[in-house]
Amino acid sequence: MNGRTVLERFPAGGPRGSWPAEEFAQARRLEGLPAEVVMDLATDTFLVIVRSGEAAVDALA
């Protein structure tokens, strides 16, 4: 297990001036999830993730 949960995937080539992965992650943070955006270089996508841990498990439950 890699210690993270992927909430959503976004293609890296979004419209100019648009940050859909960051916007999605911010909305999840406002809901109380410790969401963050990471880049998956192998697939050229942005992943919105929650790292494993007590806070993440409580928030996802």
C-alpha cells in the first residue's frame, strides 16, 4: 500500500488559466479533507489525493 487515496484525476493539459485539480482539492479541504495535488508523471495527470493517517481516515468515514 502506498499510503494515499486518490480522490480524482485531471489531465495535465487543462485550459489556460484553469486549475481544475487545485479547485477540486480546495473544495475538499473546505469539507475537512486534507486533500493535496500531486503530479503523476507516468500518466501526465494531476491527482488529488489524501494521504493515509488518522485525520484522513476520520474525514473519509
